[in-house]
Amino acid sequence: MLFFEALIVIILIFFQSIFGIGLLLFGTPTFLLLGYNFLDVLNILLPISISISAIQLFLSKKKIKNLNIILIYFVYHF
């Protein structure tokens, strides 16, 4: 059973890293249906979700800076 749960988390991490949503949205009901209580589900999924979001924010820092420059340009010219 542990392998099945780890497989679910890995698949949901894949969706989270591509689409930005999925680990908490789909993982919470999935694990609740498997019999976990809500606090256990959050203890499993929330640290993983925060870590993925932090990694994505850190890796896209250059893109965010360029986006800010573009937005400032359009705001001041219009």
C-alpha cells in the first residue's frame, strides 16, 4: 500500500510542477478516500506543495524580473 501512495504523490508532483496546481487539489480528496484523516493528509501534502512552489519561484526569478520591466513599461506609457 505504501508503494501505491508514493506513486500517487509522484504523479501529483508531476502535475503540480507543470500546471501549478494539483497536489493539494487532487491529492487531498484522493488520500481522504484512501482512509487518511484530514490532518495526516495535510502533513503529507502541504510540505511537498510548499517546496515545489518555492523551487518554481526560485527558478523563475529571472523571468519575473523581466516581466516586471515589461509591466512597468506598459503602465507608464499608457
